[in-house]
Amino acid sequence: MARPVKIGLEYFPLDVSIDDNLELIEAEHGLQGFAIVIKLWQKIYANGYFIEWSGDHAMLFAKKINTELTLVNDVINSCFRRNIFDKTLHDDQKVLSSRGIQKRYQLACQQSRRKNYEIEDQYNLLKTQKKEFTPNKPGLTPHLPELTPAISTQSKVKESKVDNIPPLSPLGETSSKIDYGKIVEFYNQTCARMPQANSISETRKKSIRARVKEYSEEKVMEMFKMAGESEFLNGNNGHNWVANIDWLLKPTNFVKVIEGNFKNLRNNGKYKANDPRSSLATGYQERL
């Protein structure tokens, strides 16, 4: 009797440095949201590279992990927005998967020397790279390209103000360009009373890239404009605290500013945040 073909994986990689998209899930839904995504990945990789997903599947999943169904659905929708799961594939086939999941699945199969690990056409999100993954002859293991380009730790590359976003991040994909210099210069002009940003470090690039991917470049500019007009964020708050570009780009602070929590509102001659929750407990002390 022939041995059954193994589809699922016994393990899957989880980087120590978590991608911005997963950090945003945690910022939006807390540790429960983070755990739900990990549980879904476990279920997907145990099955191979996708799982069937409908209302009934969501209900059973929520019951199994002892979580509210509404939270599970909210996390799934957030994952669609951030390309952790592919919404088009779900709408067409009622499954959860993504290009990143399928690439890592193929890589894991290659590393474990499996010979048969083709992705079914109706679920295949890597069709543009199909030739790279299909063996020319039976029994040959297909060549799998590296997920990310190799970078030497010995080399230093001159920093550019315009940077290409990698074509595939661990959890989502994008191919647009971001003009970091333009965004930082806009901050310096519209938030002139705040500390000026005189450099574009990799940390700042990462924060800008995450906010642009989540909202858009125009929304980032709008947020800077609102911050520049806020007396509270510019030091008129009774504590002489002033926001800076790094504080503004943090996920939770970005949302507070764009939702108008720091619009000018006087209180005994001093300006205060429009939302009591955005007081020094969540604003001033989070400035670093």
C-alpha cells in the first residue's frame, strides 16, 4: 500500500522581529488578536497552505479557542485590510491564505526535501512565478527563489530619501514607492514648532512605511497638519511637553491625532486634549 502524500507542515517559521502588520493587529485588538492570528497560522500550515473559512468555520474556531466570535471576525477583517490574508481569494474560494503563506509553505517543503507540493490552481497566488516552482522532470525538486535578498552585515549602503518597499514582507505585499524625504520635509514645515527631523533613519523609515501602508501617504500628511495646528501637542499643555515625529508615527498616537483627540480645546487658560483618555497618561508619558 502506497504511503499517503503528506500535505501539512509539522512546524512553520515565526520571526523574532514581528512585521508591522502583525504589530498593528496587536495594537488594534490586543494580545488576543495576536494569538488568534498565530492560531490561524497553525491551522493553515497543519493543513498545508490554506484552510476553508466560512461563518460556520469561524463559529467552530471561536468555540475551540474559547473566544468571542465577533472578535475573531474583527481580527479576520483586519487581516484582510493588511494583506495578512488575501481577501479576493477568500471571496472567490472561501479559504484563508496569502502569497506569503504559500511562499513559506513551498520553502518549508523544499527544505524538508519533499518532491510533491504543488499548489492547486484555484488557490495559487504565485501564478506569476509558477515556472519557478514547477519541476521540469518528475522527481526533481523545483528551484525556489529566496524570499528576501541576502544582505551582508559587513556592507554599508548610502541612505536614499526615496526607497523601494520590498515586494514581499513576511505578512503582506506591496510594490509602491515612498518618498521619505518629501514626508519628513512636510513634517518639518507643518510642525515647525516641534523638534525638527534632521535625519531619516531606518527606524523612521519603518514607521513611515507602516503608516503609509495602513492609511496612505495623503493621510500621513493630513495627520502632520492636524498635529501642527494642535496647541496641546506643541507645548501649551501645562507641562511644556512637545510631540515629535517619532511620537506622532506610533500606531496608537497616529490614530488619536487623526481622530481629532488633540484639537484645540481650552481648559482654565490651557489647551487640553479633546479626549480625556488622551491626557498625560496616554500622551505625555508615551512620547518616547
